[in-house]
Amino acid sequence: MRAMIFGFVVALALAGCASVPRPDEGIFTQQASPVESTMPPADEEAEPNGAGCNLSAPEGATVQIVDVGDALMVTWEDSPVAPASTTGYYVTVYDASGNVGQLGIEYLDGRQSAYFIADLGAGQVNLDGQADRDPRRKSLTARFPKDIGFLAFGDVVKWKAAYTRDGSDVGTCPEPPDSALSFPTSGSGE
């Protein structure tokens, strides 16, 4: 009986194998027609334009500004938010058309109280959301859109930054504060 079951299983297996094409039967020797890829070609990503500077105080404090296309990303490092006063973070930008804008974040007693873009000739737009704050690194990063209604900045060509406490400058760049830095190249002022 065992031999009969074994013979039946072998016959079934051979019958199943007969329906599987072998490499020499043509299916494997036909050339595949080219298939268009649905993936876009891998373009090289453009490096974002950016610049940075050292604030005049506190020691080690820096500001970085990066143009990411539709927005400016600004990061202040080693510029802590004061727990019991007003702290301000500001970047003034100038575009090639002569537009001047101020990007700002303010804190009152350790809590964000303002997040805005101001056109120094037309008004201010308050932004929704919060800046990304890392108290351990004493850093703050914020995204400022370049086109928000009546405020539309082109490519930034110059900039300057300030870090304030209770309305007084603690640190600025460049020195003197009435000058401006070229963008995207960092430097000490012009």
C-alpha cells in the first residue's frame, strides 16, 4: 500500500512539473520589452542658499538664515529665552527690489508672545504656530514664508540680526548694527 501511495505522489509531482516551463522552451529566452519607469529621474538637489554670523553677545551666540525656496529658515543658537522678561529674536532682510522686512519672534516671561513678518512700509502679518525651541541647546528655529499676501519678498540680498532683552540689544550682527551682511555669503558686515 505504501508503494502505491508513493507512486501516486511521484506521478502527481511529475504531472505538476510538466506544466512548469523549462528555460529552453522559449518563455525564458524572449527579450522583455522595455518598461517606462514611473519614478522621476533623480535630479541633483540644489543646495539651499544660506548665511550665518556670530552675534556680538552672548559669547558663542550665532544666527543662521537659509532660503528654502518658499520660506526663510532662521536659527538662533546659544541665545536663551529669558524666563522672566521679554526676549526678542529679529532678522531684517532686504531683497533685490528694495523691499525691507523684519522676521521676528518674541517671548514674554518664557512664553512665545509674537511670531511675525513685518514689511517696514506696509504693516505686519502675525504667523500661526510656534517656533521650534530647544532649551537644552539654547536654540530657536523658525520658518518665515516669503509670500504671504501683501508681503512678498524676492531673493534676499542682504540681512542683519538682533537678539534683545527687554527692548535693548544684547547681541547684533554685523557690527556696527546699522550695516548689513551679503546673502547668501556670510561675513562680518559691509
